[in-house]
Amino acid sequence: AGGATFSATVANGPGNAKDWIGIFTSSGNDSSAIHWMYLNGSRTAPSTGMTQATVQFTAPTAAGTYNVRLFADNSSTKIATSADITVSGSSSSPPPPPPSGPTITAPSTATSGSTLSVSIANGPGNTTDWVGLFPSGGSDTSYITWMYLNGSRTPPSSGMTSATVSFPAPAAGTYNVRLFENNGSTKIATSNTITVSSTSTQSPSITVPSSVAGGATFSATVANGPGNAKDWIGIFPSSGNDSSYIHWMYLNGSRTAPSTGMTQATVQFTAPTSGGPYNVRLFADNGSTKIATSADITVSGSSSSSPPPPPSSGPTITAPSSATTGSTMSVSIANGPGNTTDWVGLFPSGGSDTSYITWMYLNGSRTPPSSGMTSATVSFSAPAAGTYNVRMFANNGSTKIATSNTITVSSVSPSITVPSSVAGGATFTATIANGPGYATDWVGIFPSDGNDNSYIHWMYLNGTRTAPATGTSNASVQFTAPTKPGTYNVRLFANNGPEKVATSTTITVP
């Protein structure tokens, strides 16, 4: 009867702690749950997985046909559906609305350089769920900037289902914020559209002298800045792009950010000794979002008798010209700008600047160093056969400042060996050889016709979901075969990401 309590008994589940079960209208899709819970009967996952459980549901009060569905490990991978339940209806009040899925609430308008406060609710609660700011018509790889739900690029120690994060508003245009699950490319929520305008009642401005002698000191006065602690200012050739700064600083006049933001400041620059037109530009929050440009400054050239010194070498990256898949490539960086969040990535040689395979700061990790580094040696694991290069970007942004020589990687192909058949629920071994060797390489078992988001279970190569301290190229891990008859395979992915580097032969579960 509608509104009555009934039991749903699960048997032979996969045994993940975050397997979940929900009640649905029989004709509804898998995102239309009326109510859901983990197999312990609550929305707080148990500390260990359960393969058998009996949970209590309250039947909807609206008459109709319903069913109960089981999903694996906090995902949308459905692994069982009950027979239909006919609900006779109730004379009581109508049913409550279905639970909300993940939502993102962003301001509908903003001005360039201001701070966008964005609220996330009802997320899945993985430590590596992430959000990014995107052009509203852009693809899911076109983010302007991104962060985890703790507001940084270092994951929190425990998962967060709700959060408030801040983004600097970019140039005029329309944007949205998108939420993705578990360090991957599965988008689970999109915010409302944010319309960013380039003007406000008090637009950011920079006042400079119209002319100055080469080598002389001059003042640049900033007014109505956005007030982020890491807003920065630089002097540029007037015809140069936004990565061609001659010198830069935060608004406190140094390269160490102040503890609090400043909307007004006067900073001192030394004019270049080479004559020509220059300008001063203001950027928001350690990024590449330019929010103000001064009028031109005419530099008359130095009166010094000696010629100006030769320009310093720009940033360089030296990489090996060849490598074999899975080997370690030692890459040298020199003459970088010295920001703490300068970063390097390994890219397919013909790929765009968003197509990195993996990335790191110049200290070799994804946690920035405590002080900036102008030179460094870092190591990458050589990926699958092909041609690649290493690229360097300034200040956690998309401004590329150096590209290495081409690296030709020859094939010692990663492989996964599995049995051709196994009984449902039985344990089997998957043997990995010649993997990329990252600590966060991972393997999963998938329906053979499923996409790369449809894993039933996954683990790192140490057989757990806690990454080892060091990577390995060869490993044997244990999987439990699904109980549902069908064909499956095991797939290997590089470095906590979506790059698939090997797929096993088919495993038949009779």
C-alpha cells in the first residue's frame, strides 16, 4: 500500500562500501531516484562493504509501478534491478519531492576581476571531486581554472558533499561552473550561466607617467582592483602578449603575496633601458585574467654610455630525444620565472595545451613548493608509443612559456593478462606488465561493452584504493568476478586519470 514500509533484500552484491540502492518509478531513468541509501540503510557509507543486506523503504503514496535498483560504489553503474512493485496508492498527503542531485549555485552576474562565490551541494563526497570555471559554450576540457571542493589543487583528507569556493571573474562573456566526479571527466552538475561584464561603476585602473627615461624609476598607481591577495601587476612592451612581461610583482611591491588583498596600491617599476612604448597590466589572483591596462609609457632609452645588457635567456626545457614505454624520463627546466605555482606537463606532441597526460610543479609534486624555483629536474614516466613534448606554464595558468624538444617513445606495450573465464563471485588474478609506472596508475573491471566510466570495481596496482608511495610497472592484483553472467575485461589507466593504456582480453562469466 502507498506509504507502507517494505523490505528490499540484496544478495550477492559486489561488496563495495559505497554500493547504493534506490526506489524508482519503473519507467524512470537511473537519475530519477525517489529515495536512496547505502546498504546499511543510511546515507553515511559503512566502514566496510556489504554483499548481503535487507533495507527498509517507504512506498510512495502515488499509485503506480516501481522497482528497486542497485548501483556499484557511488557510481551510475547499475548492477541489479528488482521485479516491479505495484503500489495501490494512499489517501494521505502527496509524496515528498525526490532528493536533489548535485547542484551548483553561482552568481548570475559579475564584473571582470571580481570574486565569484560558488556553492556546491549534494555532491557524491569523493575526495577528488572537482569543479572548474568554463566558457558557457565550451567543451568539458576548456576550463579556465579548476580546484577540488576545499578550494585548492590538493585534495582534502576526506570527501566533501557541499562547499563554497571562489573563482576570479574572467574577461567579459558568459561562463558556468561544472562539477566532475573523482578526478575524472564524468560531469555531474552544471551551474546557472554567469554573465561577466567588463565595466562597473568603478573599473580597475592603472595610472602611469606618459614618458620616462630608460633605467629610471617610476610609479604605477592601481585603483579599484578586485582585492585578491595574489592580484599581480607587470610591465610589458605595448605590442607584447600577456606572457611577455619584463618584470612583475604583487601589489605590495614584492613577489611574496600579502596576507590580505589590496584594491589600491602604488608600486615602483624601473623603466627598461631600451627605448620604445610600454604599458603596465593588472591580472587577477595569480592567473592570466587581465583586468586593466595602463596608457602607454614612452621610454626614451638609457643615457648610460654603456649599451644595455643582452636579454636574459627565456625559460628552456631539455628532455631526452627517445625513451621506451614505462621508462623514467629525466627533464631539466632552466630560467623559469620563479613563481611557486609554475608547472610542467607531458603532452602528445600534436595535442592542445589542455591535453596533458600528467603534470607537476617544479618540485616534482602536485603540492607547490614553499618558494619559487627557476630551475629544476623532474621525472616523467614514458607513456605509450608515440611522440610527446614537455611544456611549461606560468603561475597555475594557461600561459605557456616553454616547450621541450620532441620525445619519441617506442613501444614496450603495457599488457594485462587475465583468465578467459571465471565463475561469478570467484576471485581471479589480473597481471599487469610494462605499465607507465606512476604511483597512481589504476586498474578496473568493466563490462566489455561499457565505456571507460562504467567500472564495476577499481584499485591501484598495490591492490587497494590508497596509492602506494612509489609506482610500479608490473603487478598482480586480485578481483572478484561479477555475479551477473556476461563478458568483462580489465583496463589499465595512467596516473589517476582517464588515459587508458591497456585492455585485457575478454573474461566470460557463465
